[in-house]
Amino acid sequence: MNENKKQAAALSYDRSTDISPRVTATGKGLIAEEIIKTAKDNDVPILEDASLVELLSKLNIDEAIPEELYEAVAEVFAFVYQLDQQVDQE
């Protein structure tokens, strides 16, 4: 088995209903490629962080991220916020 298969995870956060972000998709290989393609097709920012993806892939779909991952996920959302701000300024 190829241990270097591409991995991907998707998160969502709705501040009106969620206490913390939730995992909406995870996958390896072709599924990871489809997650990435779907994100690109929908102009969803992508951040590559293999360590974080590895941890997120151990969670169930629709599971809230655990407190141990709050800091790492906060960095992801800060990255997305910065990208949104750049787009708004253009």
C-alpha cells in the first residue's frame, strides 16, 4: 500500500449553531482528490497541513473537533479570513 497517498479533510463552522468546527469530509487517494476538486470548484480556500489532516481524518464525519485541535484549526480559519480580506480588497 502506498503510504504517500494524498489525504484531505474538510471543515465547516456555523457560529449560529456550532460550538466548534465540524469535520465534513475526509479521505485518501481518489476521495482526497475529489474533496480538493470540490473545494476548488466552489472557491473554498485550501491549506496544506499534512499533520492536521492526519489528526482530522481520525474523526467521524460531522464530529466536532476536540479541544486539543482548537489552536491548529484556529490557524486554518485565520488563514481563510486573511484570504477573504484580500479578495474583498481587490
